[in-house]
Amino acid sequence: MIIDAHSHVHVPVEDHIALLDEAGVDKTVLFMSRPRARDLAALRQEMDLLHQALAGGGGAGHETAWRELDAALTAYPDRFIGFGSVPLDAPDVGALVERDVVGRGLRGIGELTPPPDQAALLEPVLRAATDHDGLPVVVHGARTHHRCRPAHPGRFGAPLPAGAARGVPARRRALDGRHRAGP
């Protein structure tokens, strides 16, 4: 079995399935958001929305991304492995993981992008993932604004909570789950 570990919703979804078939890919991990840009101005706007979504930001774009993800997962549950995003600065990340990720039947959390030098924002997400049998978490790295050098070497938050990387059995269970649309 070949699993693509990183993809975003493409519309129409049938085109995405055709590309997977052409490449010989059996399943893909599917994240919220999709490419829409047709020119440079639209690309810049899309990248701003993508960065907001990756950071778990809300707004109309975020709701649209949830609807598109739910629709793709419902249409092709045997081809897509859904992951959902949560706001990194939310006061109760655990409740959001319960409602928006576990409640929807998604199999992981991500793709998350903490701002440069703020990786500690991931700790509540990692704890919530641990509380839900070690859900996989995908973090999108971001280049710092200091020519790829960390502004504060060694300051990347607390160590992972115990059990955050539980290993293969939890990941296998994640891949075997089924999606439930909506919260």
C-alpha cells in the first residue's frame, strides 16, 4: 500500500482521485484548505489564508476549509485519511480536539504552523493528542526571520509530554478509523 503523507483538498475531488490513481497512490493524508489561485495577487491572498488555516485560524476561509474537507472525506472515505487543525492559541485546545478532530472521526491533528520562536504553543495540542490515544500530529516547520537561524537557540518549548509519540500501534489505529462529517 502506498500512502501519500501530505495533501490538501483539491476541487473537484474527482480530479484529486484521478491524480492519485495515475500516481499509483492508495490513500493520502488530507489536510484542510485547497489551492485556488489563478494569478499572483490571488496566490498572495491564498497564502495568507493558508497560513491562517495552518495556524488554526478561524473565519470564513476556515469554515469553508472544514466543509470541503468533510465533503472529500465523505465522498472517498477509503482514499483519504482526514486530519483537522485547531487554533494554537485557543484557551481550551483539548475541547477543540475532542469536538473538531475526534468528534468528526478524523485520524490526526494538523497541519499546524506555530509562529517563529513559539513552538511552545504546540504543547497543549500534543497533550490533547496524547489524551486521545496518541493521535498523530503534523507540524509544518516555518523558517525564522533571521536567515534560517533560530533567534533563541534551544528555546523550542517544553519536552514532549509522556506518550506523545506512542509509536506504530496508535498510528495504525488512526489509519483504520472512519470519518464522521461535522462536529
